[in-house]
Amino acid sequence: MGILSSMFTGITGLQGQGEALGIYSDNIANANTTGFKTSRPEFQDVISKSLKGAMGGNQIGRGTRLAAVNPIFSQGSITQTDSATDLAITGDGFFPIRGIDGVSYTRNGTFRFDKDGKLVTVDGYKVQGFQSDEKGKISSKMGDISVDRTVVDAKPTSKVDLFMNLDVRADTKLEFDPEKPETTAHFATGVTVNDSAGTAHVVTLYFNRVGDGEWDWRAMARGEDIQGGEKDKMTEQANGKLHFDTDGRLLEQKTNKNSFNFAKGAIKDQKINFNFGEDKKSNGTGLAVTQYGTNSEAYKTIQDGFTAGTLSGLTFNDDGILAAVYSNGQNFNLAQIGLAKFENSEGLFKVGQNRFRESRASGQATIGAPQAGGRGSVTSKALESSTTDIANEFINLMTAQRNFQANSKVVTVADEMMQEVLNMKRN
């Protein structure tokens, strides 16, 4: 009988709208959940009877059913925080995390370091990324992101780059006296270098013009810093020559002696390469160190040594690289956050705790670096807000409520009609 079937049709509407109410309620409940993505119900109609069979037409519907609940992976707002380990994804991608139930994925970047120095979620899941080698170069090896290097070893100076001008007008009659280097050199400049123990020493370079386009240079250190040196007396440790062309450019550079023997436990015969730039003989421009008719002046000196340092801070950049900052001013790349990408993000399986698992519908995860292969960027000191729009969800709630009322009215009317049929016998 059509009356009875219409009652069951109304019940399908009540069931569907009840499920929709649960979905909208979940969206509202997670309005403040970091990285949450709202879902929406997808309904399909139900056909149970066709009056003409395969001929088509004259079909009677039998209500609705909830066909799918699809998450909407739109971009959430990025809010700034004060924690350096808070990360937000702008664009496509998920943070891969590992726990007792294997690997899962999340958009919630509320991370912190645990007692073992590993980057974890609030539930203790370990964040996965690409590891760095001993020199700080990011490799393709995946693993837990952790801070293992709380101390960085000292590095002895092996190279000093110099940028300067030497005055071509200097008098060649001035002879250098190692007993009085300050008054017998045409020009002097100092640079701080480190020995094998990381101890800093001041080395002074003295320059003397000895001919047309020809200069002698000497690197000297204080006697108390040198093994066997005399206090308050400069001791020569390296020397060489510089040759310039008629245009004032460095034509050739030579090193005749190079052997630093610092005291207090440093290794003997430390080699420090004093680099005056690419000279013309080496197919360079010869412009790092010049010989022009202006006052001698050192523009810049750069040396590659440093003392030992302890960890003083951590920072992430937009490429998701975790860098450690040490007390000696050195930075060291520890790891890079990995981002997982899926062919069908809507097919991911929710497992709670802001986590997703891959499924047959989503396809397998492809993990790579941020801003590579269509993946989004990572922002430090920021979190992605929930995509819940309270106003929109309230409208959905009211719509579901009205639809529920309308379907309940169908059931009520069908019941009244059934009552009329039962009353026919009395009449």
C-alpha cells in the first residue's frame, strides 16, 4: 500500500537529517581544533518501483540515504604564535607522524621536543622528516626529527679571505724590521683565527711595497700565543709575495712559509691559507686585493674557524628546515620537515586526534620537501585554524532541522491516513 511505503519514505528522511545533524554538530564542536577540516553529508535518492519497468519513466522514489561524508580540505586561516616549534602548512600536504599504530598524517602542527630531543605531537607521535649529514646537508633519509647535536665542536681556521687595497704610492725604501713591525710596515691589518682547540688568536698581517707592483706580506702572532715565543714580541708564522699588473689588479700571489704553532695544547704546524682573491694568473679578476693610488685599507676579512659552542636556539624556515643556533654564532641544519601528498585527500581515513590514515580511496602517500612537487610551504611560529564557519554551520543546522520537521510531518500524515483506513470498517 502506498500509504505504508510513504511512511517508510519519511523515516529515511528523518534518519538522513539526523545523520546530517551529527555531522554539522561535529563541525561546530571542532571550531577551535587546530588543523580541523569540516565535513559535509552527501545524500542520494532511493528508487524502489518503476511502473513501466525497463521502459523508463513513472518511477516512484522511496526516500533518501546518506551516501558519503566528505571532508572539505580547504585552507584554514594562519594564526601567529610565540612557539618556534608551531608549524602551519599553507597549501597541499600533511605532516607524517609515527606512533605505536604506525604512520599517520596530520595538519595540526602543534609540536614540541620531548625529553629525548625528538619533535613530537601533543600525543607523543614522532614527527618524520629528512635527516642531515655531518656537514648539515639535508639527505633523502627519512626518520624522526630530533636534536642530537647540543654541542658543536671547534673548527680550526684553515682559510682567511682578504679584501683590501694597497697604496701604490708607498715608499719602497722602507725596510721591514720584525722587531718593530708596527713602524716599519706600509700597512697592517688584523684577523682573529682559531686553533685546533677553538682558542681565538689575533694574527696581524704586515705589508711592504718592495718594488713596482710587488709587495711582501707577513703573518705574525704574539709571542705568548706561539710555542717557544717570547712575550711582548711578534713572531712570524707565514709570509709570501703579491704581484700586481699596471692596472692595479692582482696578477699573482705566492706563499713561501705557512706554519702556525699555537701554544696551550693546539696541534703543531697548522696551515692557514691566506687567500687574496682570484688572481689573473688563475683566470680571476684580481679585484679582491688591488694596488691603486689611494690609501691602503682593508675592506673585509673572512675566516672559517670557530670555537666550540652550545645549543642556544632552534628555528624553522619556510622550507621546513630545522636549524640549530649555537652560542659561537654557528648555524647547523639538523633536519627538514617532510610533507605527504595524496592523489585523493578526501579519501583519507579519520582516526581521531587530528590524524588521518591512508586508504584505498586516498592512494599511497608521496613524501617530499615543502614547496616541491606541488606541496605547500611551512610557516614557523604559526598554526592553521579550523575551517569551521560558525555562521554557515548554523544555517546548515536550521536547514536540517526544518527538513527533519518536514519529514516528521510526512510520517504524521501517513499515520493519520492509516487511521482513516482503519476507521472505514466502523463506518
